[in-house]
Amino acid sequence: MRLDKYLKVARLIKRRTVANDACDTQRVLVNGREAKASYQVKVGDVIEVAFGSRQLRVRVLAVPEHAAKQDAQLMYEEIE
């Protein structure tokens, strides 16, 4: 699954276009490297997203093609 779609389906970012813009402006890192929106997310990847002064860091646990709202929290775990 593409990175921008994963961020939207996992409800880390509200809209896919916003996720795409975040990737284009280098605010999203995958495994410590800047990632494009087209990056294929894999289980075990560590995604870091910069929201202004806040930094969100998560580890990918699952990459389902479709996810219900209640299942979004099961797709990742937050890392401190």
C-alpha cells in the first residue's frame, strides 16, 4: 500500500491529499529516510510524521487493503 494511502487509512492524517503534501514537503520519514508518497509500506516500517512542533513516531503492524474506522488503531503502535 502506498504511504499516503496508509497514513489516511490508519487515520494518522485526515485526508490523502494532505498526506501526499506532507510527503512532498519532507515531513514524513520512513526508517529514518525521507519518503515519497508512492513508497510501499511494509510491516515493521517505522514512520515519523512532523505536525508543526509535534513529532509522531509509529511502527507498522499491519497493512490491510481496507480498514474499518475501529480497526485503524490496530494497524500501528506508537513509539516514544
